[in-house]
Amino acid sequence: MTPRDAAGPHAVAALSAAAAERARMQPSA
């Protein structure tokens, strides 16, 4: 089992949400 598999979809969703939040905070060109 790789660390990625251990993380699971929940962690992936959390990272995606964090990335979206960060992108939203920054002024988009």
C-alpha cells in the first residue's frame, strides 16, 4: 500500500479544496 493509497480520496478532496481556496484568495490575472 502506497502513502497515496493510505491517504485515500478524503485527503485528495481536502487538498483540492485547499488548492481552490488558495487560488481564490490570490488575484487571478
